[in-house]
Amino acid sequence: MFTLLFIELCFRFFTMTKLMSISTFSFL
């Protein structure tokens, strides 16, 4: 159960950073 939660947290963090990087590139 805990491992599943950890995986979801990592996945959310990864998607968040990905979106931020995409927005930054588009801004540039």
C-alpha cells in the first residue's frame, strides 16, 4: 500500500516538473 502511494507521488512530481519545463520552454 505504501509503495503504491510512493509511486503515485513520484509520478505526480514527474508530471508536474514536466509541465513546468514545457511551459518554461514555450515561454522562452
